[in-house]
Amino acid sequence: MTGLIIHPEVIEELAEAANWYRAIDSELGERFLSEVYQGIRKAQETPLHYRMIGNPYRRILCESFPYRIVFEVIEEMQSVHIVAVTHQMRHPDQWKKRL
């Protein structure tokens, strides 16, 4: 996939989570963002490799943080649409409200 679409609320989610981690340790906030960006790249490179969580949505789990990246593949646009970056335990399905 070559294209990337990011839902506007994802930017807010990322900023909020990164700021929370930065309050603990500035490097922790940067590690969080780096891991999320790496997950987004993986979604772009091999989107069909990841588990479906309800058609057409898939998810990638972050390795070091309790977050998941929710996305869908838009074949006709050759794009991946990042729908949410959410904490796995706090309101894990809240992102569905934006669909």
C-alpha cells in the first residue's frame, strides 16, 4: 500500500498519550511515538498480515505499550486508513463511535 489516511482524532489520541508518557519520562514519550509510527509503517507495508477485529478493521498491537492501532485497507485507493490508536484496556471499543 502506498497511501496513508489518518483519522483526525488519531492525532489527538497520539498527542494525549505521548504527553502522558512524557510526564513520566521525556524519553518514554518519544519511545511511544516511535513504536506507534513503526506500527503504522507495518500496516502500510503488509496490511493483510494483521488480525481482523471486525470487517473491514484490523489491528496491530504495540509491543512495549498497551496500545493498539486500528486500521482498514482501502483497496481502491491503495491506502491504509488509520482509524484509532487506543489503549487496550481503557474503553477499547470507543473508536467505533467515529465510524
